[in-house]
Amino acid sequence: MAKKLEHNVDMETLVSLAKRRGFVYPGSVIYGGLANSWDFGPLGVEIKRNIKNLWWKMFVQEREDIYGVDAAIIMKRDVWKASGHEEGFNDPLVECTKCHERFRADYVKGDECPNCGAKGSFTEPRQFNMMFRVHVGAVESDENVTYLRPETAQGIFVNFKNIVDTMAPKFPFGVAQIGKAFRNEITPGNFIFRTREFEQMEIEYFVRKDDWEKEFDQWRKEMSRWMNAVGLDMKKVHEYDVPTDKLAHYSKRTIDIEFDFPFGRDELSGLAYRTDFDLHAHQKASGEKMEYTDRETGEKFIPHIIEPSLGVERTFLALLASAYRDDGKRVWLDLNMSVAPYKAAVVPLLKNKPPLVKKARELFDTLRDVGIGPIAWDERGNIGKRYLSQDEIGTPYCFTVDFQTLEDNTVTVRDRNTTKQDRISVNEAAAFLSGKLSGQD
């Protein structure tokens, strides 16, 4: 039986695996690539979609108190003025006068340039706004300037009144969104950890001021439940209570949830108490009332906000690092079935035997039509190599159609983690997979 290892994989190995197996490719690669730009391949996009679907299922579809939205990426400039982003969404930038590379000042250790090694060559820090500036319309002018959104939260805040008016939510309640955000990072890097284009999964949960600490603690538990469900190695997860002097301007308390990535410990997600800053700011700037009216007492008030915020790409990277296994004989990804790119693979023992291929195809079509998720068809190389290939992409089970299948209608089912093989009836294969998937959730 293969041993399930605790394995600290390095970044080079993960990046190589991701490219070789169709998870993540370098962006614009046929033109020499674009620095820190990445495209998700056929298997990567399935994992990414599974992460988002699981999050949406847990926090929107299975709850009565959270509503989903999908706000526009490009919003009116007034939104970013009111939120404080236009004036204050800055990072400190320094430039090396020798090689002219630019870095975030708070990421530079000492006075030595990370690029050329020159000492004492940095300029004085200056503030750099990280939003991508765009023009809306045919003519470029100051009157039609706005920005690609640097976060998804503001799209929720500007729709607060719409949600209250149309859905009549019972208090407390939340609004969830999954979507793209864009930040012109000075120093992106570490593969897909820090990029200029990324995807967020965010909830703005609206509470009474006096209840914020209780709700904050409840969301700490919910975020832990999520990380367990998606399959992260919880021994690599840590909480960092951000000091008061380092809090964002809108926050009274923030916990950064950090993960031991292959390159070191860094932020995976965050939980913030944003007070009532955002709704007050938009009420003042827009003139629209951002109040909630208690249906029983008639009391009107501006809610306070708890914000659990997660990055899809960072979750993806933490998931790969958590799932990677190598026992010296084979490599496999110990992915939860709910997030694995394929739920199973169907493999005919020999691809040059038409009866085997025909029977395997029938099983493949049956499993695919059940609707439990993507099923792989694999007839490349010998059976051993096919098993190793499916292990490396995280496929939980392989169904092998062999000559015995033609005699008694049974099929071999192989477990990815243990490599143990059992025989079950072909007619039971769909129920077997459905049971495994539902049992994991």
C-alpha cells in the first residue's frame, strides 16, 4: 500500500507539474510571454471552476441569508472616489538608479537591490496607485476616465440598496460575489500567487454594530470550515491578527489567514471588520440612503460589515501544495473528489482490442451522462503508465475494462491514494462514484 506522505514540495516542481499536466501555462507564450501572466489550461480551469462552485454552494446555495451578485468590472469613477481608492490605493515604490528596476519599498530588505546587487542605489519611496486607468468611450479625456476594479467589494456596496429593495432580506444578511479584479502590482511573482489579474470570492455580511464581534468569530469558524472542505492542509494554515497601525483605513480589525506556501508563509485570505465606513462613504457621495429598516420595529440604521475575502488563484496554489505527494515511486495529487479535475477515468486494458474498447466506451458514456462531473478517457501507452498519469493529475478512481469484464460484466476500480484495486459490477460504477462524491461533501 502506498504511503500518504506529508510532503513539502518546492515551487519549481509545482510550476513544472502545472505546465506539463495542463493546469497552468505561461501567458502569451507564443510571443515570448508576458511577465507574471498565466493562463489556466484544460485541467486547471476545471479545478478553478470546482473551487468556485464549492464556495458558491457552501455560502450561497446552502444558506438562506446570503444573496449572490455579479457586478460590472468597469464602474463609474465616482465609486472609486467615494471608496477612497483613487486617493489612497497606493503602494510605496522605489527604483534602483543602477539597473532601473522598480520594487515595493516594503518588500526590499536592507539597501541592496534584489536585481543587480547595487547598494544604496534606491530612490526615495513615492506612492504608486495600483489601479488600471481606462477611458470609457471613443475619446480619451479626463471626463471619461475610470478604472478596472481593484476589488469586488465595491460592486456589492453600490448594490446594497438594490438588494434590500428587491429581496427584502431578513437581518443579518450577506451578499456574495465571485469575479475578476485588477491591480497594477509593482512586484508580482511567485507563480500565480501575486498577479495583476486575479479572481476573488468575497462576502460582505451586514450586521448590527453591537453584534460585530460575535459575527466576526462565527466567520472565523466558517472560513476554517471552507478550508477543510476544499482540502487544504490545515497544519499549514495560520492566523495573523493585523496590528492596529497596519490596518486598512476602513478596518477596525483584520485577520490575515496565512498559508505555508512552497516559497514561505504569506497571505491566503482575509477576514475584516469594515465597520460602516463603506456604506457611509457611498451615502455621502451619492446622496442615496444606505439604510436598512427593521421590519418589526421600523428602526433605520446603516449596517456594519464583516468581510471574508478569498483569492481563487491563491486557493488553487495552496491546494496543489497541500495535495502533492511523492513516495519515491510515483507522484500523485491527493485532491478531494469535489475539486479534482476528473472524477474518474475509464481505461480499456488494451486499445487494440475492439471488444474491450467498445465495452469501455459504453461505461465511459454511462458515467459521463450521470452528471457527476468530467470523466477521463485514457488509452495512451501501457496500463501502468496510464495509472501514473491519472495519479499525477489527481483523478481519484480508474475503471479498467479487461477480458474478465467481457465474461462477467465486472470492472476493476483502482483507488488513487492506496493503489488498491477491487472489482465491482459495471452496473454499479455510477452509484459507486456518486456515493463517493456525496460522502466527501
